[in-house]
Amino acid sequence: MAAADAAAAGLAGEPGPAVGGGAARPGAGLLTLGAFLRSRRATSGVGIVAVFVLFCFAGPLLYHATLTVNLNIVNAPPGGGHPLGTDEFGIDILGRLMGGGQSSLELGFAVGLTATVLGLLYGAASGVIGGAGDAVLMRILDSLLAVPQFLLLIIVTSMFPLNLGVIIVILSVLSWPGVARLVRGQVLALRTREFAQAATGMGATRWWVLVRHMIPNTLGICVVTATFGVADAIYALSALSFLGLGPPAPFADWGTMLTAGVGNLFNGYWWQVYPPLTALVLVVLAFRQIGDALNDIVSGAPGGQAFAARRRRLGWVPLSRRYD
């Protein structure tokens, strides 16, 4: 397999040793990281996400809120010992905001990762099998994609007792088909390239080529899809909770806080709505900003043209365009 890997690496444009004692060229990973850090959308998105991660997970270590019912301070406005006021049960809004953010972020990251892994495995297997097997797998995928996902989500969540783990499983099962279709298309395109054919000609099996060469070249699109998947999962959880279909108390997320706060908004208790709404909008927008920036870098769209030009100058031509 070593000869097959060497032949494929040469045709794929993978790095080799420096010639004539010159400095080694920077790796594709370093170039991608550099382009990512130079993107304002990416850095602003990462900054917002980092702030909320620290706020939700490190905040409770510094701000000790009492998350129990206290009827003596019901609907208290911001001030005093409650910077964001209290809700209709006298529970501190800032403390609930941190706890709800933990649930939302944990679910988002878990669903994004799980759906991406499932979609990667299914789509890669379908693409490399080809023929009748690929056709059968794609018809199964088309059947799943034909069902309105949010409607199915509402039906399923109304049938089972819910907790955070169950919702993660449901959202992951509903999210992976889109990833699988993208990965399958990428694998179909890569398996016809010269580097894959060279590896096969040197005796490598199609599964070895898939694991060694094709899957690594689909990771870019998988990272982009996973980033959008995190945002979609957080939004879906908030939508379910807002409709009253989320996990029961004492579980809380930003959607649950919105549901409770909207009913009191017309009574002038704005502090019960705007903090969770602002947090939800900012986090979802931040992940979408990160996804857009990564997509520009991976696809060579206008936002990533400088990155693509630098790669070409250094001899790093994207596989998807090397033989076009």
C-alpha cells in the first residue's frame, strides 16, 4: 500500500520534501487556519461563541444564582442582587440564562458532531459502492429527505417522554441525510480523479482509497456542514420549547425562557424576553458566520479567493479543481 499511497500523494498535490535545501512549504492545514483567522466573519463568530461558552459554563462559578422558586421577588426588575431581574416564579433570569445556554450549546455541539459522522459514513459508503447498491442507498436517503423534517420532529417529540439525550438522538437522526448526500457527491467526484485511479492501479482496494484519500478530502465540507448543523440544532430546540414540546421542568433552555416571557411581555416585563432572545440570535448568527467563512475558504468563493491564490502560488491546488 505504500507505493499506492506515494503515487496518489504525488497526483493529489500532497507535500513532499523541500528541494535544494529550501524552506519547507507550509501545510494545507496552516494555510486554511491562516485564511480562517484573516476572515472577519470567522473571527467575529468564534469570538461570540467563545464569549457565550465562557458565560454559560464558567459564569455559574462566579455568579451563584438561586434557581428555586421565591414568591417574594416575583417579576422583580433588573437591579439589586438580580442584574437581569427575576421571572414569574422569582427565579433569577441571569442564572437561568446560563443554565439554558449550557443545555442549548451541549445539544448543538452533540447534534452537529453526531449528524456529521453518520452522514460521512453513509455518504462515503454509498459513493464508493456505486451501482445498484448506491441506487438503493440513495432511494432510502431520498425517502428520508422527502418527509418534512420539522413536522416529523413535532410528531416524534409528542410521542415519547423527552429529555436532552432523546432530543439529541432525534435531531441527529433527522439531520444526517443532508450531510450524506453532500459527502456522496464529493466521493463520486473524487473517485474519478487521477490520484484515486493511480492508487487503485497500484493494487489498493477501493475501501483503502476511500479511507486513506477520499474521506480526508471530504472533511472540509463536513466541517462546514457541522457548523451549520450546530446552529440549526440550537434553533430547533428553542422552537420545540417555544411550542411547548421541549423537555419538561426542571429542564430549561432559551426557548423555554422565551415561552414563559412572551406571556408577560405585554405586562411590561421585558427583561424576561429580551435576554434569552438576544442570546439565541447571537449564537445562531455566530455559528452561521463561521460556517459561511469556512464555506468560502473550502469552495474558493469570493471570500476565499485570496486563500486559494496563495495555495496556488505554493503549489497547493484544491483536489476538486486540480484536473478540471
